Amino acid sequence: MHSSALRNTWIICKHECFKRVRTRSFLITTFLMPGFLAFVIGIPAVVGAHANHDNQRIVLACAREDLAALIRDGLIDSATNSYHVTIDNDVSPAEHQRLESELDDGRIDGVIWIDADSIEKGRATYERRTARDFIWQQLVRNSVSGGFNRMRMAQSGLSPTQIKDMLRGADVDIRISGVKPGDASRDAAAIITVLLLATVLFITLLSYGVMIMRSVLDEKASRVIEVLLCSATPDELMAGKILGVGAVGLLQVVTWGTMGLAIAAPRSTLPMAGHVVPLSLMIYFGIFYLLGYLLYSAMFAAVGAAFNSTDEAQHWNFVIISPLICACTLITPVAAAPNSTLAVIASLVPFCSPVLMYTRLAVESPPAWQIVLCFAILIGTIYVVQRIATRIYRIGILMYGKRPSVREMFKWLSYA
Amino acid sequence: MVTVELERVRKSYGKFVAVDDLSFSISAGQIFGLLGPNGAGKTSSIRMMIGIITPDAGAVRLFGEPFARRHLHQVGYLPEERGLYRKITVRENLVLLGQLSGLTSRDAIARARKWAERLDIAQWVDKRVEEMSKGMQQKVQFIAALLHEPQLIIMDEPFSGLDPINANVLKDVILELKEQGRTILFSTHRMDQVEKLCDAICLVNRGRAVLQGALREVKASYGSRFVQIAYEGDGRFLARCALVESSNNYGNYAEVKLRPGADSQALLQAAMCGAKISRFEVMEPSLEQIFIDRVEKASA
């Protein structure tokens, strides 16, 4: 690149970067957005935690006292929250009716009903007021089933020590190949964090791409582009703009990351704690952000140049973001089965790979050849897309008036 | 020395030919008017001069050399519509455009301040462009075109949006630039301004040059077949008179083109029969008359 071209690109890059960094909207999104997100994510967590500590009143109506005690012990041992379990040895139909009416009136929250017939058939009933609290339902199932097992074992003559010994089970220590035992990076909290980062990747690629498109449309509408073109080439303008806006995005992401680490570091139990996301994943995040940004920003710049208004560009805008949305919807299935055929293929498709290969890297260690192939395809695609986008940009920024057709845009490729 | 030279330049967009075999040259220190109706090819010609687009055929030469981007540091461009970032300040706009034209940030600020004082917008330098009136924005645009002291200044409708006082200030600056030996190209529809300021013109229509040369020679070549008449009363004599080739009648004032060989005194007598004449002047044609005449002929 010629030195004056580099100089012009640098001037445009600085201008695009500083122009945005000094705005109120940048400061708001950079410093208040994490707080807002924490609020949005935190509210359900707080509500959920609060719900778990509700004072739930459960009546355990059981025909056998020993079985009732075993089930209650199971419930109390397993539950970390405040459930009040009351044992009722009356299992007459009248009592059943009374309990049902109390349940309807809201005086109690649930009834576990085990009459003599139930004991014989090994079948209990759990009636509750609402369908919420799935964890508690599972707990009831396990405790009732465990209580029945213990009762049967005791009936067959085993002592409580023998029963306890038989039901001790075994711990399963799950290890992932290539990861040191005790490394916390692949635990549930870490996976949630990297999935969150993959989502941040999607949001930033989308929002900064759209920002570029709007900026080009604005320059075209205000005719600033004509003055700029008198001093700089379209290629210099496009490169400067992409780099400048990209730097703003990177600055914002780094600021968010630093804020997250600073807030989470003293609280080792939080998933955002520094040791949870290894440095390698942070580096991958930076690389995929840059590559994804270079790919999408060029397309958004070309669309901005080709059309006259946001409304006109909307259709193409959707075409561009479709693969990105597709990648976003695949984050969870790919994370759940990172070696499935779907995950491997989707993570190699260049328009999805910045999000999906990152997701795979976060939850497992894909074969090296797949990572190399992903980068090779992605970089090759960036090169081709940038070339096409630059040609459309060169012609499009000087075209005013009617909306160009796809055929016309193909023609532009031959003009440059 | 020739500052700008277009030689048989052609530019088409698909089937539409915007500029067709256009040739003209602008000498150093000249004020040159590029005239023509809408869609005549003026903007495409200017864009080829400043390298925004490349000609399909022909050659563009700046400062005696084939066009190269390095020449653009010697070119200032004022587009017809305001080409400024509206959300940033005047100073930031001028520093950006100055830097792209090869100035350092410090030089750009110093020169911007000097020009802002000269054009009486110094108090607006730290305001956002969107807060300014159209006329003031035009002044900023004017400064942006002159900031790097270019040898060639290309101006598309430079007086649009300016009140008569500010138009006069700008006119003085343009004449000063001419005295300094700068070359100035106007692209405009405002014939009165061109007539007062330009040394030479090129009239383009449908991408082709239909008339060009030194303004004085162009007007002289049209002879003295043009008459201005100020009158009161019935103006229908103009339509009836066989001496009149064409006329532009405003109700109590008319610009008349006589038929070749017609006697202007005979027209005066005919006019006096139908109306009271307060002024009758035989003169060279105005540029507007030439413009209309040529464009109508070319379109016929």
C-alpha cells in the first residue's frame, strides 16, 4: 500500500473512532449496558432464588409411620430450602377430602398421598396447587421412591447400617481429555460464560456491521462522500471506516470484559471470575471478533453504499444477518453436541464460524485440522467478500436515485 | 500554462452516455464557467477531473500531466450540496478535510481559524454543523475547499444558499484568488454570476460541448442582434412583428432577438405604435440568451 493511502486510511480510521467514542451513546452503552444486562439477567435469578425460599407447606399423608418418616427424612436431607413437611397418618377418604379442600383454599401447598393400597402397589400421588417448581417435583419422586426402597429393605431384615451401605452408590468424577483434573474451566459455570461470550460476539458483529452501513448511507445522503473522494480513494475510505468502527467495537468489548473481571474477581463463586475463562478462549474471542467483523462489516458497507436509505437497504440487511441469526440459534445445539456432524459442518461455514467454532472451542477441543480449516475458509472468504464489497462500494457511493437491482449490482463489479 | 485539459473524453453508464467526446482546456489563472442544463454531463466531467470516476475514453490532464492522484493536493472542490458531517463541529470537519488534503492537524486548525475570521463565522467554529444555517454551512464548505491553498478550485454552484451580502464577500474572495494566479472552475446555472466573473466558458448539452471559448469572443460572435425593451402598454407587437426571430417577454420588459439583417430602428418604430417605450437598447446577447438559444437549438 502506498504511504499516502496508508495515511488517508489512518486519518479516516482515527476520525471514525474518535467521533464515536466521544458520543454520549457510546459512553452509555459501554458503561451502563453491562449494568442493564446484569439487571435483566439478575432479576430472574433473584426471583428464582426467592421462589425457592418460599414457605411451602406440604402434608405427607401415609398409612405407615415408618415409611412416612423415611420419605420425610429424604425430603429434608435433599431440600436446601424451607419446606414444611407435616406427617398425617390418617388416610381415610374423609381426610383426603379435607386435605383437598385445604389445598384448594391455599392453606397448604401440596399433598403426598400414600394409603394402604398405594403401599401395596408401590404408587404414591402428589397433588400440588401450581405446576411450578420442577426441582421440588423431582425431589418428591426421588424421596418417595427412596423411602419405599428403604422400607422394603428393612422388611427383608436388613439393618439400617446395611441399608445405608447398600444405598451409598458411587461418585462419578467427570474428566475431559486434554484438561487437567481440577481445572474449573470446563465446568457448568464456565460453559455458561463462554456461551454468553458467543452471544456477545453475535450482538457486536451485528450492531457494528449495522453501524457501518448507517454511516455509509449517511455520508452518501449528506454528499460528504464527494468531498472525501476528492482526497481519498473509495478503498481508503472503506478500509478506514471499517478499521475505525472495528476499533470502537473492540474497545467496547475490552471495556466490558475488564469491568466483568473487576467485578467478578473478588467473588470466586461467580462464573465470570478470571480463572473460569482461560486465556486461550479470550484470545480466540478476540480473533473471531476481528475475523467476523472484517467479513460482515465489508458486506454492510457495500449495502450502505449501494442504496439511498435504511428502508431501501432493509431487504439486503436481512439477507446479510440471516446466517448470523442462524449461527445464533445453533449456539445451544452445537454446545450440547460439539462433535456432531451438524456442529462440524456449521462451524466450518464461514458466515457462521466466528460464533459456532468459538462455541465448539469453548465446550470441547475440536481436532486441530478443523480449527485450521475453519480459519483458512474464513480468511479466504473475507478476502473474496472484501474484494466484491469494495467494487460495489466504489460504484454505489456515487449512484443516487433509484434503488439498484441485483443485476445492476453485478454490472458494477465489472465497472471497477 | 494549461491547468485542466479534457481531450475527447467519454463516459457512459450502461447505455446512457453522460459525456460524449468532450474537449476543453482551462488556462492557469482563468475563471472558467462550465455551463449546461441538468443532466448535461457537468458533474460527470468534474468527477473525471478529480479522479472520482475514470473516463471510458479520452484523456484528462491536470497541470500539464496525465491525471494522477498526487495532483489532488493542488485541487479544492466545493460540491453543490453541502458535503459536511452534520454531527461534528466545524473545526473537526475542517481538520479532517485539511488532513486528507495533506495538511497537519495544527496547520489545518490555524488556517481554518484565519478563514473563519475572514468569512465572519469565527464564533461558530466549535459548533456542530447541524446548528448552522445553510448559508453558514456553505461558507464552511468554501473554507474546506480552500484550506490547503489549492492551485485549481472547482466550485459547483458556489453562491447557492447565500444572501446578497455574503455572496458579495465570496465574490471578492474569488477575485482575490484569481489575482493570486489560482485557476477557478465554476459549474453553474447562474448566468449572471458567470457573466460577471468568468473569462471563458464551455456550454455542454447531452454530454457534448455546444459552445466554448473566451466569454468576450463568444458574445461578440453572436453580433448585436439583441435588443432590450422596457415598455408600458400592449406588448403583442412582439408576436406580430416580422423582424423578431424570438423574444422573451416579461410583461413590461422584453429581450428580443432580431432576424438576420433586420433593422433595429424598424423594431423601435413598430414597438412605439403599440406601447410607450421607456428604454430601447441594442446590445450583445446576455449569456442567458446564448444559453437558451444554444440549448434549444441543440435539443431541436
